[in-house]
Amino acid sequence: MSGWSYDESNRAANPFEALKQILTFRNDPSYDEIELHRAGKKSEWRHPVNDIIKPRILISSCLMGEEVRYDGSHKKNPFIISALSRWSQLVPLCPEVEAGLGIPRPPIELVSEKESVLVVEVESRRDVTEKIRSAISRFAEQQPLGEIHGAILKSRSPSCGKDTTPLILADETVSNASGLWAEHLSRENIPIIDEEQFAQLQKRRLFLKEVLLRAGYHKTEVNQKIQEWPFRTLRR
């Protein structure tokens, strides 16, 4: 991509100015085309954001190419992997596998019952809600969510979908809801985006800015109200 430039003086004065520059390039099929900042040695190239911050981003395992879906397939997303692997730590997770549901496994769906949302197997109607909730709790104990700066989740997944997962209502009509994992992360105010939204420039920009703000505030402990200010401000 021609025309993209990086101002070293801005990074020295204000690291977030450098991040702002990096996040304002227009949409393109591959981050490989971005003109990288040349480091001191002629043979050494690196993306300038690597010198500033290394956010930890949760990602649905299937989007990383892991064969963890109910039918043993994956949903590898090369664009997401290429875009983020250079400057972030991607942390893959499949709540359904962590819950011990197996690969392959019976498909599951969300159902509304007595003002609660349950996760049940489509054919047997076996309730696996608590299995998935327990897996989520175990992960949160092992990996404090305060050290997670964002999440990229699989759309329409019963565990990972954010406001896109089909929910079967009592009258058998269908609405949209969030999967159990997405719901849990939302309560923790962790920035969330799905793979379809990530392909949209404006939504991707907002997500990455939120991630970088959360990572920067967490790392430097400048703002004790990280869970409130950055997100409310950026959405205005």
C-alpha cells in the first residue's frame, strides 16, 4: 500500500498517536502490503506497534483453523490471523470443547425457558448449560479476564455469538441473542467483535482502538476506571 507513513517523532512523544496512525489505513486484503517502519538495521523490519504494546486477544479456536466445530470442521479466517498475529497475542478458546462436549458432538442451540437462556442439544434436548458455564469459570480462573484486552468470536455460535445467535423462544419463534461465552465477556466490558464485523473497516477500527486503550490503561495503570471511561467515550 503506498502513501502510508509512520512518524517516529510522534511515537516518542505519544505512543497512542502512533497507534492512531496505524489504525487509519484504509481497508485492504492483506496487512502484508502495509509499508512497515524500517528499524535501525537494514535487514531488520518490524511493525512499529510491536515496540509499544502487545495486547492479548481471545479468539474462537475455529477461526484460528483448529478443527473444533461440532462436525469436526474449522472456520479459519486468514485475514484476522494475518492482521493481528504481528502485534497481538491471540489466545484461542472453544468453550464447547473445554466443556467436554467432544469432537464431533451433537449440535446445540439456545432456547428461552422461564426467563432464562439454556443451551441444549438439538436432537436429544439434553441441557448442557452448566457444563459450558463451568468451563467458562475454569478458564476465567486460569486466565484473569483483566489481562484480556479484546475478543474475536464466531458469529451465530451458541457459545460465542454476540447478539447474532438464534434463540428459540417459548412460542417457537426465533430471536437473536448472545452465546454464553460472549455474554460473560460482555459483563466484563471486554471489547468484542465477530469475524463478519472484523471485515468491516469502521467496526474493525473501533474494536482495535478499544483493545489498544484497554491494553494501555491496564499495562500502565493510569486509569483505575478502565471498565468505564474508554468504552463510553469511544462510542459517542
